[in-house]
Amino acid sequence: MLMNPKKLYRLYREEGLSVRRRRGRKRARGTRTPMPLALIPNQRRSLDFVADTFGASRKFHILAVIDDCCRENLCLIADTSISGARVARELDALVRIYGKPDGIVSDRRGSENDPGDRFPEEGN
């Protein structure tokens, strides 16, 4: 249920309730150094979780693993639910096929389609 914020504020004040104030946006402290470019294959891999829905509002997730140097898509795993154990199993399979990378990068934000659903696969 959505309510006009001004009306909600007026009702709170009439009842003598304190109005909850929104907190400010968190800002990064200090300066961030740019990430160095991957110059050789298998130097750095990127993990990305993508979420979308089927026609009848059934969600599915895709795990994409990409080599940052040559932008090769190493694997795409699609399922309605991807557990942390499944992610570890797929990464182990990639290590057997392509070898161990020097580093793995993952952004820790939710998908654009569902910003409140932050990595449900890990059991948050």
C-alpha cells in the first residue's frame, strides 16, 4: 500500500508520533584506486549474477563467468536457484578445464531487475 508522504506526515503529527527520518546515502571513504587491466588470459575472472523472470513471474538466475583479458565467456549457469555450493562446484570445474586464475572479481550489488534481492544464492 502506497500513501502520499505529506498525508502520512500529517497523520503522524496529529497522533503525536515521531516521524522516522530517512538516513543519508553511504559514501565511500578515502580514494579508490582503479583496478589494473588484465593483460594475459586467465589472469582475472569476473563473476556476475543476472536475474530475470519467465512470463508467469517465475524468477531464474544466471551465473556468468568471464575472462577479463580476452572477454571470453567461460560459463553460463542458468537455474531457478543457484546455491553457494553450486557456485563452488562450477568454479572448481572451470579450474580443472582452464586452470586457476590469479584473481576473481565480483560486484557485491543486487541485480538491476531486483535491487533488494542481494545474492539470495548465498543464503543472505
